[in-house]
Amino acid sequence: MPEWFPDLAKILTALVLVVVNGFFVAAEFALVKIRLSRIEHMVAERRLFARTARWLAQRLERSLSACQLGITMASLALGAIGEPAFAHFVEPVLRAIGVESESVVHAVAFAISFTVVTALHLVIGEQAPKVFAIRKPEGLLLLCALPLQIFYILSYPLMVVLSASTDWLLKLLGATEKSKSAIPYTEEEIRALLREAHVHGNLTRSEHSLINAVFEFDDMVCRRIMVPRNDIDFIDMNEDSDSILAMIRRTKHTRYPVCDGSLDTVLGVLHVKDITGANIQKGFDWTSLMRPPKKVPENMPISKLLRHFQGTHQHMAFVVDEYGMIIGIVTLENVMEEIIGDVADEFDVEEPEIVPDGPDSWVVLGSTAVDSLENRLGIQFEEADVDTVAGLLVHQAERLLVAGDVIELPGVTAKVLSVSDDRATKVRFTLSPLKD
């Protein structure tokens, strides 16, 4: 047997230990990176070793302990075998080039062999498998699953002893509380994951928008989406039938409140379909066609409002304040638009809420929601108990507004362009110049 054969065998053993170390590192990061729900999906697809991967993921703490045990054993063995083996190959080379001092030979050989072993350990045994596991956790976990399960079972008695020793030491140090299960993701963390998925192309823009809208859905209340009282077209029982029909033809809504003089006395709701075939003449009794009115409180979450519409089979409700006064109406369309965005039918003639009007300038309807304006302008206004831009400006000015008023808000200047019924209907917002 050649003299160099034992050293070569040690070097090969060292290389194997580097690969073994990389295996445990890859398995550890793949287990941490992948979600159990994704593993269940792979099991449903009957992918090879998916059940083994699930077995390991269901015992995550023990599986990670097995990985750490394998990494530690491989690293210690690599340090004991690798450095001397490489040093024995380096020493003859140093002597051949004229280095005679034994201390210098040993020092240089140690430095070179230590550097080589460290580089191999970091690149092949740590960094490469770690990055690969982060980028492709699913496939790598399936490759590592069976060998890791075998190592887990073989090393289980040792892990139990080590775990008991660790618990005993922690008890001496006063850390007696057992670790809790993984904390579920918060809403903000889920939103961040969705943004990341969208950026990487796993979610389309429409999917991302829909899921975000669902998160905001349950936080919205009726008052935020209702049609305000001043904008409601209604049937007044005291008017003649020709005037009522003319109003219906002009406004082209599907449903109308039926009132006795004003919205303070609501009698019911009339659906335009019910007029079809009716013999409407002078003195016609509109109450014969109407349905009973449904009322909801202004602070009812729209998720409950949706269930209300589903239960009553009526798609319009009157919104009342804490004093029992009707302050607006809300429809199923208003609810659905909070998820899928604006929906206009053939008869809707709606003016855009926010229209660009030059560099850093926009014309905004007074009825626009404050949070919509904040999202568009990228500005956060101070908190106030208001829902619309018109309400925000009145809150800031502390008086009723007139056309031409200029109001300074954080980061933006608002100029009132038009006012109707003491409410700003159009406002120009201009970003304020940055101060040095």
C-alpha cells in the first residue's frame, strides 16, 4: 500500500463529511422554509417521499434537533480528520521548495490546510446548501426526507438524553416555561407575504387586490359606504303620479324609498320591476307596490350587512344614526364594490372621484373616502371622526366652507372649488413643496 494512501483516504473522508454537513444544513433550512400546508398539498399529489416529509414536519422541533446533531457531529469529525490530512499533503511540498524549519513547515501547513478545510466547509457544507434550500425547499426536502428520517430514528435515544440534559440546565437557570407552538401569522404579516408573492409573480394584480380588499372588508361599517341622505332620490306620496314617473325616468334607479313628505317618514321601498304592468293613473296608491323598509345602524360592519341582505332578500337598507334618524341608504352594490371595485351599470353616470389636474395636483369629489385619498396621494392625515373629504375639510377648518377656501393639511394644500348644501363638492389638492 502506498504511503500516501491513508492520507488520501482521510481527505476523501473529509470531503464526505463536508457533503454530510451540507446535507443536514439543507434539510434543516428546507424544513424551516416550507409550510406544512404545502407539504399536505404534495401528499395529495402523491409525490415521492411526501409522506416522509410530512412525518418530519409534524415533529419539527425533534427533526431540527436531529439536523443540528448531524451538523455538529459532521463538523467535529471534519475538524479532527480534515486538517491533519491536508497538512500531511502540504508539508512535503513545502520541504520540496526549500522550507527546512520544522516550526515553519508545521505553521504554514496548518494555515493552508485550515483555510482549505474552512473554505470547503463554508461553501459546500454551509452556504450553497443553505441558499439552495431557501430557493427550492420543496424538491430538496423530498430528497432529504428518507435519509433524515433514518438518522432521526437511529439518533432518537441520544436526542432524548440531550433534550433532558438541556431541560435540566434550563431549570437550573430559571427558564422553566416550555416553548409554545408557532404563533400564527398576523394580518399585517399575511399582507406582507401577499405583497412578496405578488412581486415574485405568484399572485396577479387582480388576485392581490381582491385578497387585500377582503382583509379590509370586515373593518368597514355602513356609514363609510352609504349614499348620504342629501343624494337620495325618493318617491313622495304627496306628489302626483306623473311627477313621480318623470322622476323615475330621469334618475333610472332600480329601487326607490317611498316617503310621506321626506326621508323622516319612510313607508317602504319600491322596486321598479313592480311598476311593470301596473295601471298607474292619477291618485295611484304607491303603497300597494312597496315592500317594508329595512333599517340598519350606521356602525354595523358591512360583513354583517351582507348577511342581512342574504337573509331578508332585500338589497336596500336605510342607515340610521344613534338618534334613529335616517342618514343614508346602502345597497348590495355598495357592499360588493368594497371587494371587487366600482361597478357601474348601463345607467350609471358617475364622475371619477380623483382626477389628475397637473403636476402634483388632483381634483377630488367631496364625497370621496378619506382613506382612498390617502392611498392615492401617499399621505396620512391626522385621525378624525370623519369619513369623506368634505368632512375632513370641515373638521380642519372648524366651520362651514365656501368656494375659494384654502385649507392647509399635512403635506398638501386643499382649495374648495364648489359647494352645495353647505358641503364641499369639488376640491383641488396640491402637494406642498418639501421644506429644506
